[in-house]
Amino acid sequence: MYNNKLIGSMYVTPFIIGFLLFTAFPFIASFVLSLTDARLQDQLGAANFTGLANYGEMAGDATFQKSLGVTFFYVFVTVPLKLAFALLIAVILNFKLRGIGFFRTAFYLPSILGGSVAIAVVWRFVFAGDGLINQAFGVLGFGGINWLGEPDTAMFSIVLLRLWQFGSAMVVFLAGLKAIPEDLYEAADIDGASRFKQFWMITLPLLTPVLFFNFIMQIVQAFQEFNGPYIITAGGPLKSSYLLPLMIYEEAFKYFNLGYSSALSWVLFVIIAIFTAVAFWSQKHWVFYAQERDDNKGGH
Amino acid sequence: MTNSVKLTDVKKSFNGHEVIKGVSLEVKKGELVVFVGPSGCGKSTLLRLIAGLDTPTSGEIHISNKDVTYAHPSKRGVAMVFQSYALYPHMTVADNIAFALKIQGLPRAEVDAKVAEVAEILQLTPLLKRRPKALSGGQRQRVAIGRAIVRQPDVFLFDEPLSNLDASLRGQMRVEIARLHAKLGATSVYVTHDQVEAMTLADKIVVLNAGHIEQVGSPMELYRRPANLFVARFIGSPNMNILSVKVAGAAATTVTLETPQGLLEIPRTGVVATNGDTVSLGLRPENLHVAADGEASHLKGHVVLIERLGGETFAYVALKDFGNDPVIIKLSGEADLHNHQEVGLRVDLDRAHLFDAQGLALGQPLGAAPDVGAGHV
Amino acid sequence: MASTTSHAPDAGWRKHLPVLNALLRYGILIIIGFLMLYPLFWMIGGSFKNNHEIFSSIGFIPKEPTLDGVINGWKTSTEYTFATYLINTFKIVIPKVIVTVISSVIVAYGFARFAIPGRKYLFALLMATVLLPKSVLLIPQYLMFREFGWLDTYLPLYIPQAFAVEGFFVFMIIQFMRSLPLEMEEAAVMDGCNSFQVLTLIVAPVILPAIIAVALFQFMWSMNDFLQPLIYLSSVEKYPVALALKMSIDVTEATSWNEILAMSTIAIAPSLILFFAAQKYFVDGITSGAVKG
């Protein structure tokens, strides 16, 4: 039955239609748009072909350059920190003790809720001038800080919101840790390897597939962050938290520059594509797969 | 006609690789036929072709005189018991057994009656409300069989049904399957890699190797008159001892063989061979005996290893000047023997087997009935 | 970690290592957990405080509990109550979850089990959709739905999901399906099922945990979704909670924090309840893709 190509194709037809209509077509269309001066309020027919002018414009666009720099900063800070923190907590949690399940739940919760507007709103209050953190500082005898009013600290607040959501990466790490056979550690114990050595020689290498998965997912997500900065800082002050997705949105739906916005989105796409391509290319050098994957299962 | 299953030159390829290389076979009504062979010989594929889970690349399959080569599995009058039982974990035992009938759209009362009847046969009645997770291995096996029986198929197919059970349970279930077959008298095709299962259950054994049939016959036929070296080695435990010797002369009822220890004369008819031909002499472990002191012996050697299993003893004897692996001898449990002991061996010459350079049986033992099931089909 | 027993009887203090180890772990976990969850406690507590108390005390338990914040928050500063926005949210989220589950299961079944021409390439495309930034598709999709006349309706928010566009979910279900023994499905075929019956009567019930996980994730993500409604919805009466909340802070933020905190609490309450009721499925779901694959 499963070698019936016709029936099989019927099952994946929704995906093929959806892919062509809602992914492939918009994907190409957005590149075509990026070569025009299309405006949101005009008919598309009124747009002119402008070649690579939109891409050329970026070279002289200080806002774009600021946004690009801020985006890279945001990704380069949040991804490694989040992964390191998630791994650290996972290692601490990977322990047969009462109540571990409770902590796992508690740490996982923020990554489920963290993307919501409600949490962003709370975050705004926590970092507000008379918000929770400054009140706590007052209790401890420190002066308040204008968190959301200063470029550096505004960025800090949205970085912290992302780090707060380390739970999903942690759960994946934890599952990876649990999949490492106990007898490897017992063998290492007998060989006299210290706990620290065991972590570097056993845990980390066997965790690389999971690390790779987490890395890719975190990179892709971090480059697309929108809700947090849009609601907490609105990209400010002085565009200090104006991540590229915010700029893409505002160019299109606030300034109506569909062409330029499309060009920006393609820049974002190319950046993510390069990162993932390098990651996939490099994985044969550092990702350790214990066994070959069985991709042919059910395929005869 | 009494054919229940008939395969005609069935071939099957996967990705250009031929795994079934032209198999023709008939299974008579009520027969229990066992497909046996090493892993990768194609026995499971052949069963799946009969079941309809795969379709042959060429050839024809008839079941109850209907061409079912391309028919849907459920339209062939076959039911299958899988190796992993393949029970539906989200259904109760009753629902598992009833599933096929419900799919057919049988009225509920009829379904319930049939399920109850089958459960009674298999002693599953108290378990009907349970889910597979709450059953033991043997119970799951019985549910899997019940699921097959309830459909009253023309042919039962078993795909290594006992290989997931532990040794003692396997023996028990084997007896149960044999009893069930005797009771229902249903045509069955049974795949196994275990020759004990094959020998004990089968009316007819089909030995498969590398996608073709090596020999078809009753268990004792295969044991007594293997058509070739492959079958000779495959059937019987421990394996048949194979010695390389030369033909020194062939008469009407005897063959004279030249061994490194001198000449051996073996009673055998119909041997066509040229003097000097290298042939294989096959001796089963139970047809070799340690000669008593002073008694004449056919072969000499010394003991290299003794395995005592309690009820019986296996002795490994390195034959003088033969140079190959030691031969295995089956002795009684109490056999008085020790390592390095020099021994003389008596051979039951009338039970010896002989194979030519191609591995095909040479001639026949004296007094054998004409070839019944043996040979290629 | 690996083993907690100490092997050296000579060093007395080593006997206590496991206990110290456990205490250290508990200590770290409690401190981090407290700091992490404090904003949530503070949010919930703040819903029942008066505004003065929010600004004057960092504790999260209200000293003079009041329902003012909840009541006023529920009324909102708009012409509709919060109930309207909650109902709107469910009008988007529920159809979205349903079509996502159905389409993902069907497509995953095709990928996981059938010999489809070009399956390798189709699968690569599926995985590529996971990595593709949504902002590249945003503008053409908007223009397309504008052509369809779907602006200011909920259709753009869930119709694409009826075509298994979320590669992550499809992949997750594929992983679950591949872990099922093929023989079970073959038994169903022998029992007379066609492939669609195999899927609906056997495969789907058996992978129900994965299906629940997909439903839960899509529910959470859709509850959180902000950008899509922001672009497609223009009438306030159609706003989901996410937009209503954003609108409210723009209007009332300066003064009535308790109202905003109450609204936020109500906004995440469905997700929160669902999370605690079904957290097992989240963990199983998210790890199936990463660890098995």
C-alpha cells in the first residue's frame, strides 16, 4: 500500500499547494517587489522597476545600518547566553531528586508565555521608571535607572526578555542529557575521569546534535524577534533596539515603502540563510551523531 | 483441486535488486507449510507477497484457485500473525479481534458472537476488556492469533510469530499453535528462522536461500535426504559434518571414497562420478560413534573439546590428517571421554550423505523411496 | 549527574558530598526559579492591588486586595469589554488549531509512510519553511490577501494553516509516525483498511500525544501572535486580546497599572491553565524533533 505513489502524493498535496501559494510565490514576489518602488496605497501596476536601487539605498541609510548593527548585537548576545544558560540549568536539573519536575515546569513556563503581548507589557512595567526593578533598587539603597530611556539599558531589557525564555532550549538539552547512557559515566568513573573531564569528554560531545538543533532554532528565532522590542521600547530610544523585523514592518505598514521593505526582508533572509548554511556545512566537523539516521524507514 | 496457495514463477525486486528469484510452489488445503532459511533469504518477503503487503515484480499468486496477484490484502482470504503481534494499542482485546469484522461492516451482534467464540477457543474471554499493554507476551500472541482466526480465512500466514517470546514460552506457544492447527485444520504458511519450529510444526518445509527454493519436503525427508549441501547444513543441530574426500570408485550399490586415512566404502545407489572427483561426505553428529577399545573404527583422531549438556554430550574430534575443522559427535550424557584422548570413530555408513562439487546430492541411500518431494521446483 | 555515590571511605567529609551537591542544586534552582517567576507573581498580584500600592511596594501579595483593576480592566477603555476580545481571539485560534492539526497529520502521514516521487526534495522544502523568516513573505501575502478581499477578516490568520505551512508541526508528527511499528499498519491493511482508514482509525489515535502537542503549541503561538492581527485587522470590534492589550497600554498606561496588569493576567490565563494541565505534552512534543531526529 505504501508504495502507491499516487495515494502518497495525494496526502502531501495540501503541503505542495500551500507551499506554492503561501511560501514559494510570496518568496519570489517579495524579491520582485524589492526591485521596484511599490507603495502600499497604490495599485501594484503603478510601481516602477528600479533595479537594485533599493539595495543601493541601504548603503546610505543610517537607520538601516543602525538597525543591522543592533540586530547583530542582539543575536550575538542572546543566542550564546541563552544556550549556555539553558545548558547550565539542564545539567543542574539532570539529577534524580524530588521536585525536579516542578522546577522543569517552572523554567519552561516563560518560553511558552514570553512571546505574548501581555508579558511584553509586564516587562515594560518591570523596567519602567517607577517599575519593579527600580523599586527593588530603592529598597536596596541604589538610585533608579532610566532603563527604557537609555540606549544601552533599553537593549538590555529586551535581551533579558529573550534570555528569560531559555526554557524550551533547556527542555531539549535535558532530553539530550537523559539520552546519554549512564554506563558511559560509570566507565569514565572507573577510568578515573573527574566530573569536569566527564562533562567535556562525554556529555558535551554526545550533546552536540541537540546543541546544533537548539543553535539553529535560536538563531532563526532571534533574527525574527518583533513583539518584545515593538511593545517594550518601540525600537527606541535613538533606534537602539530597532531590530530589522521592526524596520521591515514600519517601512511597509507605516511608511508604505513596499519595495524598500521587501529589499530589507531579503537582506534579513540572506543573513539567516548564510548563518544556517554555515551551521549545516560546519556540522560534520563538530556534531557527533552516534548512529546513522534511518531515513528510508517505511519507504519501500 | 486441492491447492490452497499456488505461486507461479514469482519474482520480486526492490530498487533493481532481486530478492525473490522465481519461486513456484503449491500449498495443499489444510497443510502447514513452513518457510525456513537464513536471514535475508527472502522468506518474509515471500510471505508478504502472499499476504498482498507487497506485489510481485512478475509471476502469479493464486489462493483458493483465484488469481490474487494484485488483489488487496483483505480480499485474498488470508489473515496474518505478525512478529511483533502488531496489536492496536488503543483498543481493547475485544476491539482488536473485532476490528476486521467491523471494517467489513458486519452487524454488531454477529461481530460480538464471533469475538466471543474466538475468545473461548483461545482462552481469552477473561481478558477481553483489557488493552494490549496489560497483557503478557503469550497473551498478546494469542490475541494476534485470535484476530486472524475470527476472519475465518482460507489461509493463515505467520511471520516469525514466536521470535519475540522467551525460550520457555516459545516452546509452549509452539505446542499451542500445533494443537490449534490440528483443531482448525486451516491451511497455514509459517515463516521462521528456527529449524526446531520448522521441524516440529511443519507438514512440509520449504528451505529458502538467497531468493530461491533449495528444497521442499516433509521434515524427515529433508533430514534424511537433503538435496544439497545447503539444506544438509541448515537442517539438523549441531550441523552436519562435511568432509572433503575423493571418489575412488563407484559401483551399482556402493561408492568407494579415498580419505586421508584410507578408503571408505559407502552403500549408495545411483552415484554417477568419475574417479578422482572431489566430493563432500556429510556425516550427522549422531551417526558418528566412539569405537570401544579394540573395536574396528573408520576414522581416527583426538578429542579437542567436550561440551556436556547433561542429557547429551558433544565431542569435537580433530581427525588425523584431515586438516579441516574438527567433527562434532553426539554422545550420551554420561559418555566417558576426556580432552586430548585419542579415539577411533565408527560411522553409520548407510546414513552417510554425499554431495558433488556443485553441492548437489550424489545418488541415494540404499532402499530409499524414489525422490518424492526433493529437488528443485 | 552520573553517579552520586562516593567511593572513598577514608575521607570523612566525602560522605556528605551527595547531600551538599543536592543542597547546592536546590539552592541554585530555587533562587533562579524565584527570580524568573517573580514578574509573573507580580503581575498577578498587581491585578488585585490599587495603583498606589503597585508603585510603593515590591511584594506581590496585595495588602489591601481590590477588584477595581480587574473590573475596570475587563471594561477596558474601549467601547467593548474584554469578553469581546477574548471571544475574537478564540474565533481565530480555534479554527487555526483545528486546520493545523488536520493538515499537518495528513501531510505528515504522506511524508512518513509513502514512496512519493521526489520525497527527498519535498522534505527539504518542508524543513526550509521552518528556517525561512516570515517577514520575507509578509508583504506579498498581505497584497495577495488584499486581492482576495480578506483584509479585516480572520481568514488570512488561519486559511494558510489549512495547507500545512508550519513545517515544524509536520516534522514533529513525522518523527512520531516513524517511531511506530510498520507492522501495526500492515495488520490494519490485512484487516481491510484503506490508507485513510489506517490513518484515522489506527495511526492518529496512537500518536494522539503528538497531535495534542501540536494543538497546544499552535494554541499558545496563536494566542501570542501579534504581528499578523496587527497587519490584517483594522476594526476594533474584531481585535483579539493581543491587539486590545497593545491599544489599552497606549491609552491608559500612565495611570492605571492595575487595570493593565489585570488585563495581562486575563490574557495569559488560558495559556497558563492549559500549560499546567498539559505540560507533559509540550515537553514530549518539543523534544521529539530534536532528540529523535
